[in-house]
Amino acid sequence: MKIKSIIATGSIAFVLIACGKKEILDEIMVSGVENPEISLNGTWKFSMNPPDLFWENEINTEDWADIVVPGECAMQGFAIKHDHPYAYRYDFFVPEDFKDKQIFLNFNGVYSFARVWLNGQFVREHYGGFTKWECDITDFVKTGEKARLTVEVIDRVDDISYGSGYAKHQIGGILRDVELVALPELNFKQLYFETDLDENYQNAELRVFYELNQAADIELEIEVFNTENELIARIENDTLIKSGPYINLKMSGKRVQYSTIVMDDLAKHWQCEAFNYEVNDGILHLYTSGKYDNLSVSFYIQIDENGTIITEYRVNDAPEGNWIQESGLLFHAGNQFQQLAWERNAYFTAYPEADMGKPQGEIDLDDKPEMKYREYPEHDWSYDSRNFYYHGLKKQLPFTNIVRSMKENIFSFTLKTRRDSQLQVVDKGTKACRFDKINGEYLLLINDQWDYTSLLWGNYMKKIELTKELHGVVVMGIR
């Protein structure tokens, strides 16, 4: 078993594995739940002419007919008509161990328009007779108690499939399985697999696609078993990029002290106006455009199977005249990085070993020497993680100064996890990168222009004026 590559982008990951065949596992497992998927197939109550307010719990359904779910109404003796509503009723028990879980009803096919009520409360409607759909009923039921499910179904003559038009009879009804499902609060919104066999049909690439139901820092582990149920591979995946790219555009703002200036963020309140993508020759091309308040922005992103990500951005309608503090891209990164390494075009040929300006370096992100108030530190200022003057006695910064500092004129800027997954920025020595935790988020900033507008002495301040249009290209690799 040879792992070819792992690509993770935002909440979607593509995992490529060369492997032999494996028996399909058709069960889900949820910690603390004995049976997380319960079939509701069986005998339900049915009415071709339901009364007014038939979804209310108080409606007596004893004189309603019995019907088997799943199954077509017509095949069970019910002569349903186009565009005429009819109703199902079913009572089920919600297990106690579903507590603190997300609870769903899965309908694998209801032809062709359906409305759903739980305990007399409307949940949702769905149009489309042959597609699977779900209802989140977490807030409509109580664990350890019975729930009353009512479903109204209409065999609509305008259904796009025109299924009943091709059949000998109206095919309306609950045609496929119905399930009660419990899932953890964090779960897979999408999870599916593809295999691409080689020309000899001996080995295949197994592609695992997933998307989570919410943004989260996770560690993904995939286990591959052979037909004898023996573990043959375990793949652990790190979240390298949570989301992005975003524009990073900060200007000189209000001066609060002689050497401290508030940075004004001009790239706020993103609104997407257009999005499109295509795949050509194994390369994913993404196009998106929108606005940050008054800024017009477009992104063109290319991602190949080797994990190379090329992002081109353009900014229009920027307010001219102000001084730039930072201009480039920003990514929300994962929280599993352990080391930072860099190679840069330094200003001088020699530096002290601990100096943050040296051309090459590698630092452990968790390395924070102890600091005590009014005691002389045993380390260089580069390794400070506290600033008693600015931040008081209690606050500790997330990283040391050498980690948080801007690495200018980079050739490479690499973040590594403990499993040696890597997120790397590469350039010709024209960009500046920094990594920090700001307002609870791990951020990777890649700047095409940067300045130190709070340094009023010497010649550090370049006074870069903001122009109406900005453009840049950033190249990254993930491994």
C-alpha cells in the first residue's frame, strides 16, 4: 500500500490511495449511541382525503387505512390522482441515547412533492421524487419519548421527471426507505468515494471526498482494510487551510502613541457576487469575484493534483492616497502546526544565531521560554512571548516574537505539522509572510507590499501610497 498524495483545501479534502479491493461497510457508528440509524419502514396510516388540519397531533387516525412504506400507493390499491394531496401518519420512539446528538429523518425518495410535520409543527417541504433528502428534527423531538410524524404527498403533474406520465399509473407515494438517524454535533455534510482502476484492473486510486457540516479544526483519520478485515493502511490528515484566500489590505490609521498606530482594515464585509469552476487536464480552476464594502475584488485560483495552489488577485476602486501598512492575501490556517521554517533574502550577510532577521531558520511554535516580571530573562528578545509594558503581567502572546515577526523577501515560508504535513509559500524574494493567532484565529498573511508606518525614526518607513488598483500572484504548496 503506497499513499500517493493528500490534498486538503478548506473543508474539502481529496485523499488519493493506491490499494486493492475492500469490502464495503454499510453501517455508521456514533459514539455513545447503540443504533444511530433506525429504519421507519413498515405499516403506516394513510388517508386519500385527509381532514382539515390533519397534521395536528389531536387528529384521530384510527379510521385511516394501513399502507406499507416504502411502496407505491397505486400498487397497494389506492387510486391517487395528480395534484391531489394525501397524508401519511406514523408514530416512532426517539431513543434516550440520541440526547445531545443531531437528529435527522432521511427520506430516500418521495414522489413528487412532500411536506413534513413533527408533533404538529411544520418542519420543511421538498420537491423532487427520486432524490434523497433529510429533515433536521433535533428541535422538534425529545429523546426518550414518542414523536408523531405526518407527511403530505402530492403526485404533481408538473414534476420534471414526469415519472407518472411514463408509467401505467400514478407512481406517487413514499417510494423508498425512511430512516431516523443520530449524528454527532460535528459530522460529515458530504462523504463519498471514487476509484480509478489501472489498465490491468489490478490496483486503483481511491479518492475520498468529504465536507463537514460546519467549520472546525479537526484531524481526519482514514483506515483501509482488506477483504479479511485486516488493517493495511492508516492515513491521518491535517487541516492546513481552513478558508481563504481573503484580501489583506491595512492602512495607517489613528496614532495612539508616539510609536503605535492603529491599522485600518479596508477588506471587511466580504460579499460574493460570482463563482465558477472547471477542471481541465487534472487542474481545478476557480473563479470568484465580489466586494469588500467599496473594494471590487476578483480571485483566480488553480489547484493541481500535486498540491500546488496558485492564486491571482485583483483589487479595484481602492481609495487612493493613504499609506499602505500591509497589502496581499490572508488565509485562515489550521491549528496543528508545530514548526515554522523560512529562507529569505536577508539584508546582511551575517547575523547572531538567535536573530529573527537571519536568512534561514527553523523554530518550534511551542517554544516559549519562561518570563518573570522584574527578572532578567535568560534568552534573547526574539524569544519573548510577554510584553509587561504593553500587555500587563498576565497576558501571554500565542507565539514568540521570532515566530510572529514578518519574514521579508522570502524564497520559502513553511509551516509544518507533527506528522510532517506542510503548507509552504514560495517566491523569488519579493514577498513578506507572517503567521500569528489573532482574535482566536490562526492566520497566514502573504504580503506583496508592506511597511512599518509606526517607526518614525531612521529610514524604515517607506511611505507606500495606496493606488486605485492592486494585483498579485501567490504560489503555495501543500503536502
